[in-house]
Amino acid sequence: MQTILIIEDNEQNLYLLTFILEKHGYAVISARDGLQGVQLAQTQPLALILLDIQLPLMDGYAVAALLRTYNSLSHTPIVAVTSYAMFGDRERILAAGCDGYIEKPINPQTFVEEINEYIRRSSTASSA
């Protein structure tokens, strides 16, 4: 079973993401702030990290940049799940170290396929 780390401070968003992912066979661990997320990311192998941008203690930009400094996480996809949708936000998120971006509110019908695609691409890249 693949594990996904969700770093999200909003309880309803965390519940929804966890529910959908567990229903589709993923194990989920979660952190409620950026600092806890960085610490948890180093504890076990992860298939993917879902990262909110507006977080307490350390925002998602800083979290992504810090996670990218760890060799053990170099092939782990980091996907921002955020309501930031202004001009330039996507570029800023990718520049911070995220591999992709999913807008909130998520579409429950397409969310898991998007997650599966990020994991597939990561598996292909790391085995190449």
C-alpha cells in the first residue's frame, strides 16, 4: 500500500482528501502545519506529498523548498493543493519545488486520477 502525506491545516479539506484517497487504496498520514509536515516527510517512504500553501508556522513555499533539499525525497512528487489561482501563483508554486498544482475546491471525480498520474510519472522518472 502506497502512503501519501497530506500537509493541510483545514479540517474539512483534510477529511475530504483523506476519505477519497483511502477509498482508493492509499494509506494517508497528515500534518496540520508546515513544520510537522517536514518532520513527517522524513519518517517513511512516501508515494506523494499533497501540500497546502497557506499553512501555519511555515508556508507551503518554504515547505516545498526545504523538502527538496533532502536526498531521500528527491523523487517524491510534491503537489500543491491550493486555492491560490491568481496570475503567477502556479509558476511560483513550481519554482518552490512542487511538481504540480491542483486547485481547490478539488473535483472528486478527477482527483484520484490526477494523483495516480503524478505517482506514475514519478515512478517512470526514478526508474529511468
